[in-house]
Amino acid sequence: MLSLEPKSIHVPELYGDFWFNSEPISIRAMRGSVIVIDFWDYSCVNCVRTLPYLKEWYRKYREFDFLVIGVHTPEFKFARSPGEVEASLREAGIEYPVVMDNEALIWSSFANRVWPTKYLIDKDGYIRYTQQGEGGYERFERNIQTLLMEAGYRGEIPDLMEPLRETDYPGAVCYRPTGEIHAGYLKGTLGNQEGYNPESTLDYADHGYHLAGRFYLQGKWFNEKEFIRFDGTEGEEGQASLLYEALEVNAVMQSGRRTPSDVFILQDGLPLTHENAGSDVRFDENRKSYVRVAEPRMFNLIRNKEFGEHRLRLATSSHHLSLYSFTFVTSAIPDLISRN
């Protein structure tokens, strides 16, 4: 069932800081085209999981007077750098136009609330459909096809894209994963009894009693708005631990100096293996699992075979390693999977 909205809200213009893959685009000048506007952030796991669909729609329909425009509205300050955004576009293979929205002006003009959000614009410049968060890909693509036909296309319409993951099938029933955990004092959920002391270093003690939805520190960490930064001296170690329920775990991190920072990973007290290691994990000569943090971005730490509850511990001796957030990926409940 299609669910296009009435022609009542015109799409705002996109006045951004910097454009990639295109000269600045005037929405008014694009009347007659069907457009998808995607609000995203390269450090957002839900945004990254949506990108394959956007790239494929752009490839399939661009010859039908169809356009995808990404609006990169960063959550963290490091993602305001044009160089970092450009590198993320190359890494992701994004060829459609992307505009930087560092001050969230475009975000505000749309009254946007979450990453990612996709807006589908018809030939007359009206917002006809909105999808917040992941999912709804089949319905969104059907609506693209409907608006292309409304715009006058009468040729053969391509087949719908097959879902990439079990969680993407219409009606998929998924486990409830642990919610995003922020590290900085502005939105953080630190579980240590020491709490936060903004813009200063605290020596934390992790006593081992952990509550879900919180993270726990060991060692000396400097408290910033968006992140916590390891502030130990040479030979000291900093740790961050948490309980989680998920299939996958990601962490947004940054090295505060020119040399990369190594972060070692334990799950349930053991190093990771090739069976549960995330795509960014390496192994040293002693089979210890770690990620090497150079550029600021999201790192895929863990990919379990099944959804479940685990204990995660990160450890580093790298001075100025900054930790921003943890995000968690769910899976479909096997007994409730239906592809009909």
C-alpha cells in the first residue's frame, strides 16, 4: 500500500556550506525532477546502513530525471571538516551530490529530528513522503516509481531492489538492541560513581558492577562535551566497559595526535576471534584483537553470529584517544522471519 502525502508542503531550498560531486543545486531549478533528500552523518551507523539503497536508486533511476541529494548534518565537530566528509564519500562510493550542513540550517528548515531521514520530492517541488530511520525501503522505492510516472515517465520501470538484510524485509520483527550510548558529558550516560566533572580530568575506578545502558571507565579521562579523552601518562591504561544486547557493536573514536591510537577489545573477558570480529578489527602476533584509530570515524568492533547479551571492554594506553559513542545493531528474530 502506497502512502504519498498530499501536495501541501514545498521543499525548502538547500543553502549549504560546501557541495561535493556537484555545483550548488537550486531546488527551484530542478522542478520537473523527482528528488530524494537524505539527511545523514558519516559517523551514524543507521545512516551508513541506508547508503547502499540510496546509491542503487541513484544508479537505477538517474536516467529518468531522478536525483538523490545527501545533506550531511554532523553530530560531532570533527565531521564538519570538508576533508573528512570527502574521504567518507570516497570510502562509501557515493557519486550523487552531497551538501554540508555544518550549522544545521537545512536541518532546521525541514524541522528534521533524526538521522537518517529521507524526503521524497515530486516534480512540482512538494514533499510527498518521509521516512525516518532505517527500514521502509520497498515502500519508499515504490513511491519513487509512482512519482516518476506522475512526472510523465511511460517506459519500463526497473524491478524493486531486493532487501540486503533480514531486518530490511517488510514486516520484519527484530530484537530490541541496547540504545546508543554517548560518552561526553552533554548527553553521556556514565555509570561511575565519580560522574562527570566538565572540562577536567578524573581518575575513575570501575568496581565491576554494571547496569545496562551505561558505560564505565577505569583510569584517567578528560571530560569534554562530546567525548571523553584518555589522559593517562606513559605506562598507564584506560578502559571503557559496558553491558550490551545486540548483534553488532560500533564505536565512534578519534586519535588526538598524529600517530594512530590502538584500542584493544575484549568480549566476555576474551579477545575477539575471526568469527565475531568487526570489519575494522585487527589481530597482533599474540592474537589480541584491536582497532587502530587514525582518522575520526565510526569503527565496527563486533559482529556476532547471533543477537545476545555480552560484556564489552575497550582498553588503550594511547594518550589523547577520544571516545564519542557506542551504537548497536539488531537482527531479525529467526522464528518470525517472513519474506512473503
